[in-house]
Amino acid sequence: MLAVTLSGVSDSKLSPLPSTDRLDVAARLRGAFLGADFTADGLLELLGASAYAALARSEVVPALRATRGETPLEVLVRLFLLQQPVARARVEGVLPVDACVECGWLDPVGDGEVVATVDVRPYGGPGGEDWFIVSDLGCAVGGAGGIGSRNEGVVLGVGGASTTLAGITVRTPVEAALDLGTGSGIQALHAAQHATRVTATDLNPRALHITALTLALSGTPAADLRQGSLFAPVEEDETYDLIVSNPPFVISPGTRLTYRDGGMGGDDLCRTLVQGAGERLNEGGFAQFLANWQHVEGEDWQERLRSWVPRGCDAWIVQREVQDVTQYVELWLRDAGDHRGDVAEYQARYDAWLDEFEARKVQAVGFGWITLRKSAAADAAPSITVEEWPHPVEQPLGETVRAHFARVDYLRANDDAALLAAHFRLTSEVVQEQVGLPGAEDPEHVVLRQNRGMRRATKVDTVGAGFAGVCDGTLSAGRILDAIAQLVGEDPVALRDRTPAQIRLLVEQGFLEPAR
């Protein structure tokens, strides 16, 4: 099952890959990169904010202009980020050229020049680690025409989806983690920082090879790399504390690019992935995915996603974006660079994609996050939250995700009487806003707003605002309500009866937390 000795895996369109057998050469490369400050911080200082930001948009001209000198860092940027030929004599002052050529990191070309065989992009880890993400040429820094290759086995570097998944993943220490559909290995790289054992799978053997290179170049222990689709490479008795996947979720009429098109009809791949994760999780374990899902005529999209959640799991599903079918098709045709090719071929593919959506009565496609948490309590009373939240959030959100499920457990274990007896405090970074006409005696409504995490906002009545404002853990919820009842002249029993639902909502959304 190991796929770490595929040196030279290629086809007529993709270049041969560096060998994974020579860890000593990868270590020397890493040392040279660090010595030249070929790091995320070093790039920002060399290129400047404008050219650095342009790289994130796959625009290379500003970086080319900023690297016309001969410093070691400029040489490395032109080789591995911008894929420019560089004089071998100049590279020999920076890298062990003979070893790099022998192992396939560099390829001699032209008159005394060398080029890189893979794209290498510095990536800063969450703890300040200096990592290096390997991908196919032109697939971390491409042009305006989309990805750098239309070959179905192409392996991309780190994009917005990759960093989103890395940011929302719960990062508690675990024994075993599974990165399903590893691609260039970024999720496996993150998981290796807090998991004793990391298993990474991919249908594409080239992706497994590149993951091995990414881990080696980043100074991270090798993962258990296995080839296969979805959970097929996992043994029946294997379970995990963490499962992460940025799968080929694009809903398309066929398989063209392995990294994005799953080959199943509609959103069946994402559904299959979610439904199969429950039996692979240990108690208390998390499974976290990015996904696309169909908005089908006559169906409630939220109920559609609820039906995906496996038994024995709580779930939190967040829809971050919705695109109508024409926007969706145009996005992914441009991703492949089809808009820059033959017009008739482009229009035919566009038309075929719309035919597929029409046949399935799909009106739009949603994109978002799906998190499962295995819980014995979920067998009897699962907590499934499906919501739309297109607003800005503060990454990383891993701790916010973990805290959500901790609150689920708390609320499930405490009835209304227990809530009234409990002590709460207002969470940090929550502010209160009052909205109303100037000079009015009372505001029209009061809003509590979070400045961290999900950055939620919720309307509360005057009782709710007063209650939240004095929650510092000193008094029980019931005693606070009794005092409010006396102030506003309301029956304290009636107030105690109607307020727990509001308390429960404020706890669920993270505005209040148990104080003891």
C-alpha cells in the first residue's frame, strides 16, 4: 500500500517527479532553503506586499520584476516558484546541484541552465514552522488561464479551500489521524503536528508521491501513504480520532481532473464520504470535510444535508456560499482554463454541464463545511445544526468548532431547571449594540455581537440584554432573573418559565459559557 517509491511516475504531459528514496537530499534542500530565507516571511520581505499578494492571485509578473538580482533567495524563487531556467553555475552556489539533478529535483536544459521539476512554495505553519508544499509545475503559481495542466493526474498546491479546511480543523492531540484525498499533503502536514500516527490516502498515486516529498522537505516524519478511493484503503477494523478531507467535491458531468471531479453523479461523493465516516471514528473523534451540495427543486437543502449525517454522530454543517448553476459551471470551466481554448469546445462543455443540472433539477450549488463528532449520546439524541453563514469569520476556527460540540454536550445534559441553577459568564469579545431612533426612551432592539470566531450577532430583548450584561459567574441564572423581574415589575415565576429558551440559544451560539 505504501506509495513512496514512485520515482519517475509521469505521463506524456506531466514531468517526472523527484525520488522519494533520498531523504538526505531532501534534508540538504531544506537546509539550503532555510539558509537562504526561502520562507513565507522571507518571500514577503523580498517581494513586498504587492508582488506577494499577486502570487496568491496566480500572477507572476510582479515577482519576476522583484527577482532580477542574483541573491540566493532570488535564485530559489525563480527556480521553484516562478519556474524560470537559471544558470547552473549560479545555482551551484545555493544548492547541491549534482545531487538535485541525480534525484530529479532539477533538470539540465539549454546552454548550462537548470530548471525545477516541481513547484515548491514556502508555507508558514500555525506554530511558526517553515514548511514547503510541493506540487506540479505551474499549479501553485499559474497564469490567468487556470491551473497549469489539464492532465487528469495533476496535483495542485495550497489554495483557499486547503487553508480553509486546515483552519477549521480541531487541533487537539490525537493518536490516529486520516487525511482522505491528501493531494499535495497539506492536511497530513498539519495533522502530523498533533497526531501520533497519520494515514494519508489518494486515488492518484502521483498525489501520494508528492505528499511524501512535501513531508520530507518540511522536516516532518513520513505518513502511512495508501492508494485508493474514499475509505477503500482503510482496513475494516481501523478507526481514527480525526478524519479530514478536501475531496474532489465538484459536481460535474464526468471525471476530467482527479483532484476536483469525483466521478459520482451529483453530490453523491460528498454524501458517501460523510455517511461512511461515522463507523471510522473513535468515540469523541471528529471528521471534518469541505463539500459541495445540490439545491434541488422541491427539496429543502438543509434536510438534504441532515439525511447525510451517520448514526451516532452530532453534526455542525455551515453553508458558506451558494452559486446558481451558470456561475458554478463558469467557475470550474475557468479553473481548467477551458475559457482560453476553442470557443465551440468551451460552449459544448458548458451546455453539457447545464444539461446535467437540468436533468437533476439542480437550481444552485452550495459550498461549505461539514463537521461530525462521534458521541454515544448522539444515538439517542443527536444534535444536528445546519445553517447558512456567508459572513466573515476569524480563522483559525478549530477551537471554535471544538467549543461548539462541548456546548452541545452541556445543553444536552442540562434541562431548564439545571440552566436556572447554573452560573454563566459572558464570553470575551462580545459587545452590545442598541439600535433605535435618536432621543427614543428605549431602543428598538438590542444586538449582541461577537468579535472573534464565527463573529455571530443575535437580537435579544431587554431582559436578555440585561441578563447577559450581568453574567459574570457570581449569581445563578435564576437569581439574576428574579432581580430583573423585580426591576421591570414582572412575575418572577413567569420570567423563569420563558427565559431558559433564550439562555439555551445564547449558550448554543457561544455568547454565554458555564462559569463552573
